[in-house]
Amino acid sequence: MRQKREDVRNIAIIAHVDHGKTTLVDELLKQSGVFRENQEVAERVMDSGDIERERGITILSKNTAVTYKNTKINIIDTPGHADFGGEVERVLKMVNGVVLVVDAFEGAMPQTKFVLRKALELKLPVIVCVNKIDRPEARPDEVVDEVLELFLELDADEAQLDCPFVFASAKTGTATLDLKEPGSSMVPLFETILDYIPAPEGDPEAGTQVLISTIDYNEYVGRIGVGKVDNGCVKVNQEVVIVNHHDPEKSRKVKISKLYEFDGLNKVDVTQAGIGSIVAISGISDIHIGDTLCSPENPAPIPFQKISEPTIAMHFMVNDSPLAGQDGKYVTSRHLRDRLFRELNTDVSLRVEETDTTEAFKVSGRGELHLSVLIESMRREGYEFAVSKAEVLYKTDEKGKRLEPMELCYIDVPEEFSGSVIEKLSQRKGELQNMGSATGGYTRLEFSIPSRGLIGYRGEFLTDTKGNGIMNSIFDGYGPYKGDIQYRKQGSLIAFEAGEAITYGLYNAQERGVLFIGPGEKVYSGMVVGQNGKGEDIELNVCKKKQLTNTRSSSADEALRLTPPKILSLEQALEFIDTDELLEVTPKALRIRKKILDPTQRKRAAMRIASQAQQN
């Protein structure tokens, strides 16, 4: 007999990047009394990773719970970036409704559409929270219309269209249902959640069914499966069978050794949990997302959508440059292999494959940001390795035609820059689908473009728009191959010999282009030290000393004025490298180098490639 469990609500907070999801969750936690009166609380407390804090983005979905009027509200804070969209798809299986957060100035953005589509497909009720109404340029009334248009565009049904709107300022911790009346706390949002989000349903008498929707990992207890109890109840020391909707062969008996529920930011030990509870289960070594834990009497898996496939790949390899092993703590292929396979414990959108050499691994993910976050994490942990340029993953259709991943790219730029953006993206095989005016004198451009056309474009885009452009993209399935793209117009400046860069050598080199290094830095033959202003690669001697004569003293060097070098961030370096180059990543340095360090062998390889291209 199915019953509702009225003392529980399960919601996910979904939104575009930077619309204030995590700050909103902070306020719900504070105002529900999770923290003591005198407790110091960090801002964006849900973003627990260092990289999440620094970049101000959520990478992994997080679970928390608050209690309001004797009702436990389980809240899942989800990522907004398209690269982490796989996280959003999965956690929606755990909830009975969503709070869609929309910025009162920016309005409905590409990712708003993506996350809302997922929620509507699962027939989840939506509460729209128009956030940041305290922004000076806020336009909440227009944003409400934009969101309703988006609902219509996504074929929402009558019930979904009749959704409540709450106006909030997460920063000041206030919400209101009527813009004419200023809010004083988050109570209107709490009340709307209790009234509008249905209580979870299930049959408490039936056999146990728990669908695992996310995986957590802990050094001490290993893998932790997080999911919702759909039917029956789950207890510590209970014997269950693991089954999987997409893997009919899977059926294994296991024992539940530890069971937790969420309370505020903590996991609390419980002995049993009933329908509607979101629980964490540890003690099962190879538990995976999409697994269902069932009673042995009647094991029936719960259907679960497959996780989106990766679209982009890089090779991670052992660092073999002349400066290898000087900074890193973990440098061998075994270290690299163990670390990459360990990442699969928590990141299900990632794929790691062995290659024909033990020194390199093919790592595939959802986008450049997805892979760069992994590289940055490994670097901070003391790993040293090299990575190749990101390449897209192709498919072939039934007729043997080559297909490539396509993206919908939405760009907001001031009007005077729109011409150069259209020209650049057209060269990268982008097709302009739509052009209209956005808010604040901006032009909105919508492109359909191959994923590889966007690789390495972001830095150029920010330069072209003087930092005023906003670019967002969303994966849009596979389409026919669009032809070759020339990524980089400029060549590289390459160090000719090993040694230490000297002011005199750098002074002569800087006339050729933009330098990436300053005096005193170690270099080696084949290392890229800058960007040439022209299209070809040039070899230079940046270690060259001035020949001293009777009339010339070494102090004359001091008069040479060097332009400060352009220090590349990890993202910029990944964007800059070409297909014949690698990025050497160590805890202290990022160095770009040619795959083939020896100049003679490099020329031979280039000639071979050129002759093959002519034959084809």
C-alpha cells in the first residue's frame, strides 16, 4: 500500500552558473538553525573543495538537510556548468521537486534551459526563485516573463506552468512572494517548499528498494553510495542484493555495514531509514551509480537514465622532459595510473583507458573545464605529468560517415564586438542561428558549432571583447563532420639549447613575439618560451650571453628593458598548445614543450606529415 511521508521533502536547487544556488543554500541552513548562534560560518559553505572555492563554482553535487516546522527538507546543491551536467541529471532521480534559481538581471540563460528541461522531463514540480532582486539593474518582472516563455518552449504541462514564483536576495537572506512587500527572512521560500513540493511516496511494507544516484568517497571507509529509499526500509546489518537496470547480469548479495542520514552539513549514523529518506551507505566496495539495493526475496532494479558520454579526450603521460622529477612527489606511470583510476570512484562522467604504451593514458571527459579541474587537483596533490591537446571524440553512423560532437553556443557581447566574434566563429565552422538584442545594450548571438571549434577560443574571445563578453555553450548531440579547422594562426618560439634564460637572449627574442618566461628560468631544447607574431615556429637561443670586449662591459646589460612575460594560467596553456605540443604540469610550474624535443627529428616528422597530406 503506497503512502506519503509528510515529514520529509526532497528538493534539488538547479540553476545556470553564478545565479546564486550555493549562497541560497547557505541562507536556508543559517535560518533553519543548523548553526549555533556564535558559530563562524564560511561563505558558500557547500563548496567544500579548494578549487570550488577559488573559482566560485560547484563541481560536485552536495547533500544537506534542514528542519523547518518539524519537516526535514533534504536539499541537493547541484553544479551549474555544462561540463558537470551529468551530476544534475542523476541527482534529480532522488528528489520530488526542484527550486529553479534565476538571476533577476541576467534572466533565463542556456544552462537554465538545460537543467529545467531535465526537471520537466522527469515531471518534477518547479518553484522559480528569482534571486538577486537587490541588484541595482534587476528586472524581476521581465525575468518572470522570460521564464514562463522558457516553460512554454519546453512543452511544460498545465500543472508545471502554474508554478509559484518567489523573489529573493540570497545575499541579504530575504525572500518575498510579492515584490511590493520587502521580505525579512527566508520563511516565504520555506513555506512554498512545504506547500508545493509533494511529500515522497512509497510502500513501507514492500521489499527494500534504494536507487544509488551519487557516489561519495572517503579515504577511511572507501566508496559511499547516496540514494533515496523508494520502498520498504533499510537497516544496518541487513542483507541486500545489488542489481542494475542497464546490466541485467549484475546480482550480488552484500551486507549494509553503515547507514547515515544528512543533518545540516554532517552525516549522522542511523540504524534504519524509511521511504523518502535520502541515505548514505558505506561498506560496499564496488557500489556504482545506477545500482539498486533490493531485498533478496524480490530484487527489482529501478530504471535509471544512462550517464552522458564524454565528448573530449586528452592523453595524460609520464613527464619525460629534461627537467622531469624536480618538483613532483608522484612521477611514475604507476602513480599516474592509480590516481586516474581512483578519480573514477567519484566522477562518473570520466573515462580512463590504457593505451598501447604503459607511459600514457587516454582520459575522456565532458569538456575542457572538466579535465582542467582534474589536472589542477592532481597538480596540487604533488603529481607531475604531461598532457596533450584536447581532442574531440568522433563517432561513425551506419553509413560509415564521420560524426562529431556539436554545441549550441550563446554569446552576449557589446554591439561593437559582434562583427569580430561572428568572423572568428565562422572560421571555426560555427553557423550563426540567431541574432537579437540582449539586456544592457548587448547583442545576443546563437551559434551551432563543432565542440573542437571552441577548443582554445575562450582566451581569444575575452581579448576580442575586452573582457566584456559572456560565452556559454551546451552539448547538442552529434552532427556530420564539418571539415578541418586551423586552430592557431601564430607559431611558437622554441628554446634552442638547455640552460638558464638570460636578459640579453630574452631581449633579442622578445622582438619576435610574446615571451612566456623571464630571466633566470630554466629552459631546455624544444621547450616553448613564447608565441611568435607570425605563423611559423622559430628556434631561439634565450641563454645567449653577450660577448664581452675591452670597450663593452657586462653592466650595459642592465640597460636592456624586457617586456614583462605573459604568464599563462592552466586554462590558457591548455588552450595555447597545438597538436604537436605537450603541456608539462608540475606542482610548481607549467611548461609548454614540443612532443619531439630534438630539432632535426622534429623537422623530419613535419616533412613526413606534409608529404602524407599531399598524397591524401
